[in-house]
Amino acid sequence: MRLSQNKLVSIMKSLFNEDEEISKMIVELLLTEKRQIDFNEILSAAKRIEKEEKAESLAVEASLAMEYWKLMLPARTKHQGSIQWSNRLNRPKPGEKYEVPPCIAFAFKRLMSEGIWNWKLAVKDYLDEIKEPNQQVTIDIVEDLVKNAYLKRFVSKALLENMCKQHNYPKDADVLIAELKAGGVISPCVEYSLFSRKIFEKFIKDFSKTGPLYELNRALFILELKE
């Protein structure tokens, strides 16, 4: 089974609460199944959806919306070598490159074939791709991370390490963190490490006051965020 493009647009619109045109753009770009997308391709997709004079505006809006949800990320960064989402620079213009996180590519592929947006299947497919032998324990850890995430979006390294111990993860926690970062499942979030950490400490019981803080991919876990 392969869902029609109209059905995919309807599902995306429902999942992310974006308007019809942005939802069409999301589907158009993810249907390419490319991990790297040039802004020229985004603009071409916009021209298939909107009138010529409005296409560029739609392309810019779509790139910003997809970055917000982490469906697609700018390749340009503030600091060379840094892959964290907060360091990405979105400059929607010809020549700019964007990246589709592996977990999103797999989630959309499953959506096309099975009609469901399922992070577990997406993570499993990613773990298959990187030939990770400890798949089930990894998925179990991620499931518990999502359940215990602060404000449904943030996890600390301390929480990650505790989950690895609880599930008898056979490797160092840093190995798991590296895999999840590379898959686009989580990202370090420096902007929350100082000012916002004080807010977390005030309102969240047992929040870790030290150590790195990670953000979950908004799009991948959208259904859990809505619960």
C-alpha cells in the first residue's frame, strides 16, 4: 500500500497544524526521499503549488516551518563542525542546503507505506541502517526518555545515563547519545543551559542541575507531545 499524495497532505496538516500550502510543501519535499535538499528544489516545489509571484514567500515559510518542527534542518551552522539544532542558520535563498534527519526520512517512509506516523518504527529503521545490534534495548530506553522528558521535550544526560543503567545497555551512554544525535532523535540545546535551566529547577522536581541538556525532535514525537 502507498498512500496518495492528497492523503499524505491531510495527515501532515493534522499532525503539525500547518495550513494546506505548507503541508503540501512538506509532503513534496519529503517525497523526494532525499537526505539533502537545496533551496532551489524548495522553490521549485513552491512554484508547483503557488502562483509565481507568491512562490518564493511560500518556499521561505516552508523552510522555516520545517526547521521549527525539525523535519528539515539548515546545513549552515554558526560554528563549524557543530551539528546541534540551535547552531543552525536558516538563510532561505538559492544555494542554501538543508538536511532531512534520518529519523524523519524513515518516519515519512513508513507513513507512505503503512499510513502511520510511528517513532518506534522510524528509530528501528535508522538502527538497521547503522547496523546497531542493541535495537530493542535502545528503543526501550528512548520510550522511557519520552515518558520522562521534562515538559515533554527535554532530557538531561543524567536521565539518559540512568535509563541506560536500568535497561542494562551494554555500551557507554555516550555511544547511545552519539547515535541518537546522528539520527536526529535528540540534539544538545545550549540555549536552555543557563537562563531556562533556572526555570526548570524551579518548576520540575528532581531536575538535573548540572550536565548537558538535550531536546527531543518535535516532529518525530509529535503524537506524544499532543497527549
